[in-house]
Amino acid sequence: MGRRSRAAGIVVIAVFAMCWGLPLCRAQVADNKAEVNSGTAASSGVVVPAEVAGEYLIGPDDVLAVNVWKESELSEELPVRPDGKISLPLIGDVQASSLTPVQLQESIRTRLSIYLVNPTVTVIVKETRSHRFNVVGEVEKPGSFVLGQPLRVLDALALAGGFRDFAKTSGIYVLRLHANGSTQRFPFNYRQVISGRNLGQNIRLQPGDTVVVP
């Protein structure tokens, strides 16, 4: 009887854990999905090149590796010029800015088809220099920074060298500009965040964001 009781107890605990844990897992997935969708929707409206529907949009200063299979003389690693174009052998200038790598591949492939039979083209973004954010105000090193990896507000402040003596750390905010002229303002209280409170203020930055330290 004792073994049966213990076994029954284990089954009850397992069932309870499954029923309790499943909503938590679903909630976590929903939260993650909401964050991705929110970032995608917001970034599609910013003025500078951004990620749209999970696709990276190429911009000026990005470094691209263009490979044409079995055509090494046509393969190049080169930056996107300020006018948004790149230059390749045979076909000359090609618009790259505001295209995804897949779209640029197809554009190059189509133009090379005049000279080659069924060319296979691959475009890889080697360096993402076009996606940038700004930090302005009472920081040691205000300026524009490359958003080459996921960064949050605390990361931006660290890159900017920290605060000057009279910075109002409770009044920091992130300004996000959209193509329609509207803006979003996200408050950030430094003391609250570093003390473990209101951690949601430490948002992930998007291309074109400006962190303002009054």
C-alpha cells in the first residue's frame, strides 16, 4: 500500500506540474513572439534601413560579399557606397540599399544572365554598418554608434562612456522616429533599472533610435 500511495502521489505531482507549467510556457512564447512582432512593426516605420518582417535591409556602408559560383573574377567583397549602390564586373552599378540580400541576389543574377548561362549568385552581409543609433546629451562620448548586434539602453549608455556630472539619470528617454513623422518616447530611469526595478524600461534599441540623456 505504501508503494502504491507514493506512486499515486508522484503521478498527481507530475500532472499538476504539467498543467501548471504549460500555461507558463505558452505565456513565455507569447511574450517572445510579441516582442519580435513589436520590434518588426516599429522598425518598418523608421526612416533609416531596418528589419522588415524578419528580413535585413541593406544600407550604405554595409559590407557585402557577392559570390558568383565558379566565377571567381566576378566575386567581390565590397562596401555599399553612400549612394546605395555597388559596382561589379560586367554589369557595373547595382542598387543595393533598401533591398534584402535575396532581392539583391536576384537583381545581380538577372543582369548577369545576359553574359552567363544560369549564374548562381549569393550575397552575404559581412558587416552591418548602416544600422546605427545615437546617444546625445550629458554623456562622456555622445555620437552615432553601429547597431551591429542586439543592444539595449544600458549597453548604449556604456558605449557612450557613462554620464557627465550633471546628467539627470532619472529623465533619460529613447526617441524613436517613424516615416510618417510621428515619434515614440520611451522613458528610462537609470537608478530604477540598475536596482532591478522596472527592467522593462531597458528596451532593445532599433536602427535610428536616439538615447537622450538630459
